Amino acid sequence: MKAAPSYKRPLKAFMHTNEEQYIRKVLTLCGGNISAAAKQLNISRQSLQYHMKKLAIQKEEFI
């Protein structure tokens, strides 16, 4: 039986990067419209704004 591969990147860092990329992709597809992006992500607008602030994503980047 082979040993599992060793991953050097912590899960939290991996999740942070993927979360940021996914939110940016959805915001781009929605033309920076936070309400539309939140609907696509199936979260509230306020929740999306919280994640954007946490990840330093500015709405102006998508306009």
C-alpha cells in the first residue's frame, strides 16, 4: 500500500485562495453586481460583502 502524498500547503490557505478565486470569477460574470453574485453563490448580499472585505476584494475591480 502506498503512503498518501505529502501536501505542504495548509488547508486554510488552500481554502482562502479558492474562495477568493471563485468569488472573483462570479463577480466578473455578474459585472460587479453584488446582489446578482450573491444569488449565484446562494448566499446573502451581506455575507458576500463580508467575504469580499475579508479577502480585500473591491467592487470597483469588476466595473
